Amino acid sequence: MNTELLLVEGMTCEHCVMSVTEELRELDGVSDVAVQLVPGGASQVTVTSDAPIDADALRGAIAEAGYDVVRS
């Protein structure tokens, strides 16, 4: 198992959480996504996968949902 922790800005509600979760779950190998929502700050997004996932793929999925990774 591989776990990545990302800090994501711009998320304000449960709809934001669902959007990010859906985009990340579409990546091959992702088995779980957990989000600790911090409205007005950087939310913590934990991605669990069977194997390491390219950081650009993770950032791309989050960008596709409309948000920005501030630190991984």
C-alpha cells in the first residue's frame, strides 16, 4: 500500500470533497481517498493506492476538479 498526503486549497463544502474524491478515484490503482475539509484553508487529502502514483497525475486529477495542490 502507498499513501500520499496532499494539501488542497479552495475546497469549501462537501460538494468540493465529492468532486475531488471522484476525480482521484478514477486514477488507476487508487483504493481510497479521505478528505479532511478545512474551509478557507488547505484541506488534507489522503490518497491510498496499490502502488505509487505519479505526483503529476494526482495534481492533474485535483486540477480537473477545479482545485489547487499547495503541497504534496
